[in-house]
Amino acid sequence: MRIQDIKEKYKEEWVLLEVIKVSNKGDLLEGNVLAHSKNRNDTYQILKKSKVKDIAHFYTGEIPNEGYAVAFIWESTSLIKKKT
């Protein structure tokens, strides 16, 4: 599915997709939607379990206005040490 179509279909949602096609500049052009949700944590749960090699995760809504701060937190289970 074309990225523009994905952005229109899943307005103001987090989208997780398998990357199918990128431009010569590296811009995302096409992908297969793996998950979408208004709640970012829902798509993170799918991302953690995914075995897809080329994957993209993005928000289709408005980017906050200047003067706002946005923080993205990534939790990698491979970095968590288990007690033995």
C-alpha cells in the first residue's frame, strides 16, 4: 500500500508496517500494514514480537507546533538482564 494511502486511511494513528519500497533518497514509498492504533503502546507490543526485517513505525497525525517537546522511548528487551 502506498504511504500516502496509509496516512489517509489511518489518520492520527500510529502505524507499524513492513517496508516494501523506498526511494533512492531513502524515503518510504510503500509498505504492508502490520498494526495500527490510536495508542502507541499497542503498536509497540506488536513491534516487540515482530520478526520482520525491514520495518517502519510512525504517527500519521499532526507534528506538534514549535515550542513543544516530544520524547520517544524505546525499550529493548535484549538490554534487560535477567536475574539468575
